[in-house]
Amino acid sequence: MINGEIGNVIVTTTEHCNLGPEHWADRATEQVISIGEDAHPLIVDQAKAFKDRIRHVFNYYIKEAIKEDRSKVITLLRSAGHSDLANSVEKL
């Protein structure tokens, strides 16, 4: 028998919308940076500021990746002769 720990499970639901880049930036930040409960208050303040900066960096690069992927889809559609679909994707 093998025992293991999974950890905390977080479930997020939405209604009639998707989870945007901000959600994923928050999730990534929470996975990368944690702040100890017993840390000195000055260290906590510094860690929170760093965590906020990292969240903004993740958010920026997630948005850039989305733009790049969309551009790739548009290019592939156009090269396959589907300019109408490419134009529709471009308007998203």
C-alpha cells in the first residue's frame, strides 16, 4: 500500500465566462511563493511586495503567450486559405 499527500485542492467555478489571465497569474503566484505565518513583520511586508510584483509579471507573460498563440492560429488559418476564419479570430 502506498500513502501520499495530495495537499490542498482549490476549486473555482464560473458561470458564462472563462478564467482569465489574472486567475492563472494568481494561481501560479500562490504555487511559487508562500509567506510563513511566523515570519518577522518586516519580512512579511517585503515578501508581500515581492509576491505582488511576481503576480504582475506572470499576468503580463500569460497575456503575451495568449497573443502569440492567437497570432499563430491566425497565421495557420490564413496559410490554409481560411482568411474569413482568420479575420474572425483576429477580432476576438
